[in-house]
Amino acid sequence: MSVVDGKEPSVKELRIIGFLCNWCSYGGADTAGVSRFSQPTDLRIIRVPCSGRVTPLFVVKALMSGADGVLVSGCHPRDCHYSEGNLYARRRLEVLKRFLPTLGIEPERFEYIWVSASEGERWQTSVTAFTERIHALGPSPAVKVNRYDARLVAGGL
Amino acid sequence: MPVMELSASQDRAFFEAVCAKSGQDLLRCYQCGNCTAGCPMQPYYDLAAHQVMRLVQTGQRKAALTCSSLWLCAGCGQCSARCPNQLDVALILETLRHMARRAGYNPQPRVAQFSRAFLKSVHSHGRVFELGLLLRYKLASGRLLDDADLAPRLLKVGKLHLTPTSTPGQAEVAAIFRRYEQGAGS
Amino acid sequence: MSTIDLLREAIRAKLPDLDMVLAWGGDDPLRASPLFIRTESDLENLAAPHLYVSNLAVNLYSLRSKKIGLVVKGCDSRSVIQLLKEGLIARPSLYIFGLPCEGVVDAAKINREIPDAGRATGLAVRSGRVMVQTPENEHILDLDAVLADRCLRCRYPNPLIYDQLIGEAIPVGEIPDLYQDLDEFEALSLDARHDFWMETMRRCVRCYACRNACPLCVCKAHCVADSREPHWLTLETNVSQKWFFQVLHSMHLAGRCTECGECERACPMGLPILLMRRKLNREIRELFGYEAGLDLMTTPPLSTFSIEEENIAEREL
Amino acid sequence: MRIGVFVCHCGTNIAGTVDCAAVAAAAQQFPEVVLAVDTPYACSEPGQRAIIEAIEQKGLNGVVVASCTPRMHEATFRRTVERAGLNRYMFEMANIREHVSWVGRDKKLNTFKATDLVRIAVEKLRYNRPLTAKSFAVNKRVLVIGAGVAGIQAALDCADGGLETIVVERTSTVGGKMAKLDKTFPTVDCSVCVLGPKMVDLAQHRKIKLYAMSEIADLSGYVGNFEVSIRRKATYVDWNKCTGCGLCADKCPSRKAPDHFNELVGRTTAISIPFPQAIPKKASIDASSCLHFLKDRCGVCAKVCPVEAIDFEQQDEVVKESVGAVVVATGFDLLDIRRFGQYGGGRFPDVVTSLQYERMLSASGPTGGHLKCPSDGREPKSVVFISCVGSRDRSMDRAICSGFCCMYTAKQAILTKSHVPDCETHVFYMDIRAPGKGYDEFIRRAQEEYRTNYVRGRVSSVYPKNGRLAVRGADTLLGTQTEVMADLVVLAVGAGAAEGSRDLAEKLRISYDAYGFFMESHPKLKPVETNTAGVFLAGACQGPKDIPASVAMGSAAAGKVMALFSKERLESDPQVAQVNAVRCVGCLKCLRTCPFGAIQEVQARDGSTKAQVIESVCQGCGVCTVTCTDRAIELQHFTDNQLLAEVNYLCRSWMEKSPA
Amino acid sequence: MSAALAYYPGCSQTASAREYDLSTRACCQTLGVELNDVPDWTCCGSTPAHATDHALAAALAARNLAQAMDTGASNLATPCPSCLLALRTAQSRCENEGFKGRVEVLLGRPATLSIRTRSILQVLMEDLGLEALAEKAVRPLKGLRVASYYGCLMTRPVGLMAFEDPDNPTAMDRLFLALGAEAAPFALKTECCGAALGVPRKEAVLELSGRILAAAEESGANVLAVACPLCQMNLDLRREQIEGYTGQRSTLPVLYFTQLLGLALGLPEEALGLGLHNVGTRPVLDILRRTWASEDVG
């Protein structure tokens, strides 16, 4: 769908999805906004109630379907609004991070961090650093799979 | 003092340069004066440390670079240790001193002469040859009688050598100075 | 008495108390199939132990309302423990015949070694050798050469849970799983690994044989692989869907899989899908010091947490 | 579905860096969108009316508003769509202000991003289902934690409003920091004389139950129905018997116990009542100083007590209370003076904190109100006050202004002169913050009427010189170094979170900032609420506050509790987990991982085990959803399909955009 | 026991601070700490180099670190705090690759500076510890009331030196207490003595050093202990200048901490250079001799 003048923006954005818990990190991103802490624009934020709601499968699904990076952010350990959700998340996401290289996906494309609602500056730093990291890695090779599929379809295989 | 016209007199590039060279964000300074409060050399300064910070903040290049205080800092680090905004004030003063030297300002010639004499001594001998250093400094500064009372005491206990010790490393040190003077490494 | 006779007698003795006993049987000298023993006469079809390849625990969840007797090897017993631990079956309705196991033979390997294996009439194992009888020949093979892959790295030849042990336990030393297969795979570049899976998954026919063979996939009746609520996968047979299915399956087994290898054995295309599960297991072992299916007490690591994680560094950006 | 999209300009807040019309035009093409418009202020009355009209005229059954953060206005717009007859959950927000226009500089990129965010909101909305709240009964009792002036005010207001009120206080007396102050600014009236009557009211109110020497051990439950465990610490005195006569303290031979009420200025007895006006006026034993506990001898108190109240065998005891709301009023603590080595904090006895100085000034304090140097008891002839000690100091991670120090320092300078008229007083300050009613006038009085010498500059060091203390600072206005000799140095030490506040926050499931102060729900609009429903804040536990502000906040919190309790029943959030019994295999992993115990085991008709959600207990975190491999349990409004719709769209659109 | 240390004496130690060098070597030998001189060492650059150019200063310092590392040493010690600061500043600045590049151009060789650098005081306190030091002491320092003067650079810059509480260091105080002396409550432990400005701005040094002497006298000390050659020079060699400037007479001896330690270890006074002072050290020895005579040691 074209926007503005139907052309791609001049700066090449990469494709980054963020899963942010409603109570801490989404609030931290809001705080960064209220404080006008400027950030790269690549990230698209999906709001979830808790990092404990983020199944690692969302992350893999995104990375395997064309996202160049996925960032999950929750409350600091001990500070979860639901007291334990982020602690479950930490285990699941750590296992996932270690699993990714076996799928041929750079583990750096995925990160999980803790940002509280008051940490606008930390959010800005984190988004900026993660976006820079993803740009350093370049577009995801997962695109290959989808192109491969497209060729299969086109070739009638 | 004349009226300071804020917008016209502010040299923003100077401010930015000091920040960049020192790696310190001078906008953090809120003029609490703690650098001045603890400075042992403050009584000898023409401008207090916090005033130098303010001159940089307001981009007053000439006033900042010509002040004597830069040259009188003893490098004790008290200002940096005390700064509530974690500014390395001593490093900022040092940065200003480097900038002043390049700009040719030298309001405290004796300090600069001593520095030069010291480095010349290192350049020539690899290590500091104290008697040579003092003589060189006295000649340069014209202050022949300064500390003349100390020499006999030092000589008496063998603490002032009459000739420099020769060090094989001198050649390497001299090479460092030569490259520096040729502008390498800048 | 030979092991098979001991087993037969043990089952015979317990059969009256049970709705049925699950064991292995059949006529094929190289392969046994699951045998559901309901009457004494069924006992005649019991096969020889080296053919007890499949993991009968796969049937337990669907038979959970019945009183079941089950013959397990060491590896199978881990699946039973895991099912018990997850509350998916109940211990009182289960009677376990534990069978110490020296390894089972892989028929495919025998076929590779012996041209006329297809016409084999008998198989016997004695002191590390396998004798295969065909109409014309008697072939003798090294047992190690025809053992199933998973038996070569088997650390638990003796059942970890049973009501009755058949024969003597096999002495076993400390055999570490070195994950050599995984190391070799991970020596490849990321790109090469990615390409490997693309090529592997291209061959997947999405028949779900792997899932159906998995003793822990108890929700296969409502598998997310083909549900609309939630709608994780479309029915398109393209590489991304097939690959994602395999990843999803592996991740659902994280911290649960006992590496019985039935998924891989069941795959008609021979795809090396156990590798992903082994990777997850290795990481979970390193992170949490946990292996699935070893005991009934420990909490699976992904169903719990520590406030201070010993092996997880805080992440910063 | 028939979806309407409203793209808010928020004046120039959004429209300044996002092309809102272009976003709306793009949204018009999204699936199932029948209307997409941009609007100057969606939240304004005309803005909301336009949404209602559109729902009615276009027959919309789903609405997306792209504007500010949902944490700001989600509730507003949900009510809007509800007024037009839609279910409130058939609404989604796209945050294109805090997450787009305020943080991105490139208008084109911002517009792209805003369009994506609107699109994923639409994608999610397509999977939304109407949800209906359930209602439940409210337990109209309130718990107040902390009985300083804020907690006392909150408790009294609640109790006067007819609510059963439980007050838990950690120390052996109510009154908090205010009870320790000698006088208050800017009126210079006696602090405990003002507070005393309120303390008595608290003790005598028939609706208030006070637990002193008690702490919160645990809090469970949810708004309207909390269960609290209170640990009553052993005092070794049966308070039901103790009459507060004080005979025990008079006779106690152990006279070296640390006197916490007097901020460790001076010593007290091992069994003591902290101060004459203490409420409850009951004795307690400090076991770390008592000879009975240390050496297993003595027992004098037990012998002299006329009512036999001493009980050396007493143990901590945990009691349970049920309440419907909680007011947290745990106050603050001063930073440890030993952190200020440059001023000799903790090393030089004549360097004291401002609170210690209050006790030294107080007639009920250890010196009986006579100003004496702690080192040798001489009367000080020069007192130097240092402001901003541990405040506005990034080098010790304390960037905050403690707010009230300027005022109490002026007060203490004035009081010093009234105690010792010929005493010099000097105040080193950076800026004077005196924005309250009568405050700046008060500062001027300290300077003009009481001749306090205000020096603008920080102090670098305090060191002993000729038997006194030399204070070396700067006078930045003169551009010089200054040195002044002092007999006593008073540090206006910054206010930090109360000891143990982080632990308490975790028990209450509320957030705290980097300094340990509790986080309010919104800095401007919800200053008393927390993000946990039913838990409210009062006083300095939220950040440093003076007495009037603490009292106001205490009353505000009480008002919030009463508003909450004005309903007989509360509505539960329907964003809870729900079990699909057909899919459930009965493994009960969800039950084991639920942080709230909100899942129970039930038998299905066929005898099989199933999980079931207790809706009023479920808080909606979604941990169970992820735990369940079969997705037999799904968090409503954040189902896999709803979140997948967002992920899938983003990936798909990117795939399409990526060069072949 | 620690492995051998690379020892960087610094220029002063060959001349105006000879007694510091002598006593350091003597103490270390007695304590079994092996010192290996950095081969062919040269000046660290000190304040004048730093005041001129950071890369030049770092190159001068880095040369010595490289020389030390060429011997395979992993630990370096220097008695002089100013030298230590120069060495550590070079190490810290060279963590920036760009800066390191500039230094390497000047140096003409790779600037690998990973050697651990510490002051002699720090080495003795950390590697041996008070207990071991006290155990090796054969003669108590009883009767001495020591004002320990640390100067600026033992603890500052705080981040770089990371040694002791910058406002109230106690290493020397604890050492002398352990050796049987009293620690005088000396207020100006970390005040500046005026440092190298003695030559170009003498009046400043006389004022500052005078203040330190006065505070030491006030503390009731009968000896002032120092750990820095420049401090010692200002307080000892310039004593008559200070007296002339402030009008206050003072006979307080100024000893290096290593000299006092050496006395406790039973080393002869010549080995510790006690005759090399401007202000006589006799009063210290007199006090100690009385102590030792009464306790029948020494």
C-alpha cells in the first residue's frame, strides 16, 4: 500500500518487531515518547499484557517469515506486574535464543531485555542499539525460504 | 565589564569542540561551585574553575583560553572527584590548555617554560636530569635565583647529579619526540 | 530361561489383572510390530528382544482409561516417566515390565549389509554378533554395525521405572552424550544450516507421521498444526509452512523430549528431525541441568523459574 | 466486519511529523475498513461525537483510533464506542504519538510506521470478539500501610467515611517522621502538638484497628478482595496488659541501646517507650541490647512490671485480614550519612543529619531541647548547614531534588538562633526551592530577620581544624573559595525510599522508580493510583513531599478508596484466560504456572481432568497460554490469532516490499 | 607469595627521592618480593607531557609498559603515584582504538599495555596483607604517632586509581597501627601539596604544604609519612622556604612509609636512606631506640 507519494522512503528501513509488556516496557516506550527521545523508526511495537504472554513461537514465526529482528521487552525481574510472568519468559526466551543458530538464524536478530515504565532513556538506547545491530546484520536470510516458496509456486513444483 | 551580547558573542563551535575533545558534556554543569570549593590552586587563579566552565558553556572562547587558571592547575583531581555531575573538570581544563597552547595564548609563561624544560630534559636524556632541567628553566624564565637555596642541600646528600645518567632508551624517547614534532599521531 | 521366555511367563502371570499388555510381535524376522496381548494365545506371537524397536508408550495416553501392562526398554521408560510426570497417565492403571536392553537392530542397516535380507527367515543375536538366516546363506554381522543409531549413544539401557524387571540389569558405566552429531552440524555456517533445513523441509510431505509416533504428543487430536483456532499454520505445502511445523513441534517438546527417536524413525522421507530436539535438549541441560524422563519429582524447567538464574546472564543492549 | 478508522492529529503533536491524511487514505484500503478519516482531536467532545455518529450512520462494528498511547485514552474511547452501542472490546488503538510522532524525525518514515501501526490494529480488530465483564462483591475494608502523617490522614478519612480500616505500622508508634520534627515550616509551630491529636484520634477511632510493630508479610488477591498477612513482631511485652507506665524503662539497667526514635543521637534503655506522646503508649524490648537475651540474666523489668506484662518467650505472630483496597503510605528514609565521607559523615560526631538536628532541637529530644555538640556537649556558636547532600548529584546516582530540604534548612537556621541567639548560621545552597504558600517569605525571614548567611555554592569538604570543623566551599557569586569554622555541621541529607520499600513493592505488585519510590499510574492524571487496581499511594513513598502535600495525598487516597467502595459490586476485567475444554488434555501445567492460583482442576462429564479458570482471580497475564502446548487455554483479547494477525501482516507486507 | 614484579622506579627515585628507592628495594627484599627493574626504562612523561599532548604523554608512558611486558611480566609496581597515574592514564586512553593508533604511530611499535599496574603500597597491602607484614616486623614502631599523608594521586582520579576511600584512605594508617605505631587523626590526608608547581609558582606550594604541615602538627604527630616523592620534596626539602613564608617553625620529619616499614623490619638506617633528608630524622630514631631498649629488641 503506498503512502505519501507511493515511493519507498529514502532511508532503507529494516523489519523489526517488538513485543512489549503493557505495564513496564510499553510504558517505558511511552515515557521515551513523552520525553521526545528520538529513535530509529524501523521498530513496530505489538502490545502484550506481559512478556510471559510472548510464546517463543511468535518470535520464530516472525524471524522465519521475514522479520529482520525481534525484540521482546518486559518488566525487570522481581518487578513484573504479574509478579512472575517475566521470569517464565526469561527461561523460554533464553532457550529460544540458543536454539536460533541451529535453524541458521543469527541469534543476534533476537533479543530480550527489561525496561521499566520510568526508563525512557533506557528504551531509547535499547531501540537504537538494537536497530543498529540489525542494520549491521543486514536483511534476514529467512527471505530465502519465502522466495524459494514463491519459485516453487511459479515453477509449478 | 562590557555588556555581553549573548547571541553574537557565543561561539558554539568552540563549545562543541571543548565537549568533543574532552569527551565531557558541559551542559551538565549547573554551576554549583564544587570544583572551585575544593581546588587547592583556586587562590592563585584569575578565574575560578566554575567560572571557566561557564565561559565554555556560553561560548566565550577568548576569555576561556586566555585565563591563567588553566596553567596553574596542579592536576590533583579534586574538582573531578567532587563534581556532582560527573564532569572531569580537570580534563576540561587540560583540554582548554591544549587548545590555548595551539592558539598561542600563554598567560603563565613560567609554567609553560617549566613544562618545556622538563620535556626537553626527557627528550635529551630519556629520563629527567633535574639539574639540567632547573638550569634550562632558569635560563628561559630569567628566574636565576629561584630555589637556589635548595641545590646545596640536594648536592650534600647526593640527590642532585651533576651529569645526566645515560640511558640506552634515550634514542627511542627521542624518536617519539621527533615523530610528535613532525606531526605524527595527531 | 531366555529373556523372551522370562518375559512371556511374567506377562502370562499378570495378564488376568490387566485389560491388555503392550509388547512386540509378528512374523517378520527383521522387524517386530506392536503386539496387543489380550489372551494367553497372543503370547505365542511375542518377538525376540532385539527387534523391540518401537516405543509402545505412544499408546498410553489414548488407553489411559484402561488397566494396561507395558513392556519397556530403558529408552521407552523415560517416555513413561515423562507422561506420568505431566499427569497425562496414572501410575495405578499401569503395570510395567522392565526389560534391560542391549540395543535393537535397525532393519534398514541389515538390508544395506545383506543383499538377500528381504528373504530372511530368522535372526539371532549372540555375544555381540547377529546371525541372519536366509534360504541360501547364514550371514554373520557385528551387532554394533546394525544397531539403531540411538542405541549407539544409549545411556539408559535399563528401565528407570518398572514393576518387575525381566532378567538381569545390564551394567552400565558413565556414558556422556557428546552431541557429536550436533557439533558437526553446528560447525556449518549459518547459511549452510539454513540451506540444509530448506532442502530437508522441501522433502517433508507433512504426513504428520513424526507427530503421530511421538509418545508425548498427546494433543495430536487437536494439534495446532491443523487448527484454525489458533491458526498457526496454513495448509499450503510450502517449505516455510513445513519447516515451521517442525520447529513448532520441536519447541512444544522443549524440556519434555526424551530423544526416543520415534519421530525420525517414523519419517517416510528419513528426515533428520531429531537434531532440532537434541539441540533444545542440550541447551536445556546446560541452562538448567535438566533432562526429561529421568525421575518423577523434578519440575520441568520451563514450567518453573528462579528469581536469580544461575546460568542466564542479564541481557543489555 | 465494518471497521472505522480515526486518525488523530492531536493538534500538531502527531500531525507535525505524521501525514495523518495519508495514513487515513491508506487505511481506507485496508480489509473490512469502510471508513477512514483524520480528525484534529479524537479525544475531544466533537472528536468522540464524530466517532459515535460514524458508528451509527455507517453501521460500524469495530473502531480503530490512531492517536496517543492506549495507556492514556483506551478507557476513554472504549466508553465512546460503548455509548454508540458497540461492545467496548471491539475497539483498538494505534499509538502513533508516543511511539511515532514524538520519537521519529523523518515525516515520511513516520507516516509509513503510523500506517503499519494502524494496519496491525485493524488486523487484530478483525479477530476481536465482544467480551462481557462479570461482577463481584467488594470487601469494604481498607488496609493502610504506614502510619506517618499521610497514612494517619488516609486512615482517619477512610474511617470517618465509615470504612473498617486496618493500619499497619512497622515501628512501635505511629507518627512517622513528623513526630520526630521539632517545629514545622513556615509557621514554626510545634510538630508533635499538631500531629498528636490526630495520633490520638487514630488510636481511639472505633473503625480503626491498629497493628504497630507489624509488617506486611504477604498480599494476595485482587481489587475488592485482597488477603493480607501481617507479621506482628515480638515486643516481649504483652501489649494487652501494658499500661505504658514506664516503670520498666526507669529501672532497666541496660542504658546503651541505640535510640532509633532519636535518630541515634543519645542512647535509650533496652526496654523503652520511644517518646512521651507515643501511640500506642506501650513498652517494647530491643532484644539486641537486653541483658536477658544477651546474657540470660537481669529480668528487672519483669520484676517491676505491676501488671506482669513482660513475656520473654513472645514470638512473631502472623495474622490475616481481608480488605478490598490498600493505601501505601510508607514514607521515606534519609540516605545513610556514612555515604558522605567528604563531609566526615559517620566519622565526625559534630556532623549530623537534618533529622538528627531536629531531635537535638526538640524539647522531648535527648538533650531536652538544649543545643549541644555531640562530641563534647558544648553549645555551638557556629552552625553550618549544607544543602543538597545526596540530592541533585548524579555522581551518586541521585539526580533528584529532595524537595523539602530548602525549607527545613531555613527553619532549622531560624530555630538555631532562637536556641542560641549569638550563634552564627551559614547555609551553603545551590538554588532555593520555595514554591509553597508563605514559603519564600519564610526563606527571606531566615535571611533578613534571623541573619542567616546564605552562601551560594557547594561544599567540597569538612575537616577538623583547631578543635572545630572547617567547612570549605565556594561562593560562586563572588567566584571565590570560602572557608568557615563550625562547631556543628548539619547535612540536609536527601530523601530516599524507605528501607524495605522494594520488597514491599514486590509483595504489592506495584512498580518503583530508580530511587525506590513507588510509581503512580500517571504522573499528572493518576497521581494516587498505582498500576495495580485497588492499591493507592499517599505521601513520600511516591517521592519526597512536605507535610501539607503528604496530608493532601492521604486524603486523596482515602477519597479514591471511598469512590471505589461506593459501588456494591465491581466489574472484573474480561481480559482473562479461558479454557477450551475440548482441546484440554488435563495436564494442568497451566495450574502449576499460574502466578495467581486462578486455575482449578475440574472433572469433565466423562470423568476426565480439565483445567478451569476462576475468572475473578485471573489477572490476564497469559503465562498459561504460552505454557499450554495445545493452546487449550487462551487469554481473551490477546489470543494467538489476534497477535498472529499482527505478526503475519507485518511479515507479509515486508516480504512483499522486499526486492525479489 | 607473589611472583616477581616488574619495578618501575621513576626519575625522582634516582635523584631527589633516592631514599624512597633505597627503602622500597630493601623492604621488598626482606619481604621476599622480587623486584625486576623494567629494562632500560625512561621517563613516564609526568604532568608536563600530559599538559602538552595526550598522545605524546601516552607514548612516553607506553614505552615503559611495553618494555616491562617484553620481559613477560604481568605485574608492575612503582613507588611513585605520579608515575602510576601516567602509566594508568596511558592504559585507559589506549582502550580507545583510535587513540591507541595515534600512540602506536608515535611509539613506533604496538602499544600492548595489558600489564597490571599498581603502587608499591597497594602491592604490599594486597599481595602480602597487614597480617603478614606485621608478622615480619621484628621491631615495633611503638612511640611513634604517625600522620599519614596520601596526597592527591593515591586515590584520584577515583575511577582510574580505584584505591581506598578517596575521602578517607586508611591503608598507611592501618599499616602503622599493625606495626605498633599510633595513627594521628590527620585531617588533610588527600589535600594537594602544590605538586610540581613548586618551581614555577612557589608561593602556592609553600602555602599548601604549609597548611598540611600545620594540620600534621595539630594532630599531635611526631612523624609525617608520605608515599609520593613530590610530596616529600615539598614538605621536607622546602621546609625552610615554608617556614619563611608562613612564619611557623616545624621540625616534623617527613619519612616515606617504606622507611618506617623498613625500621620495623629491622633494617639498618643507612639501608633506608634516613640520612638523606633535609629535616633531620633523628627524633624518630631517638623515640624508637628508647622503645626498643625498653622492650629489649633491635
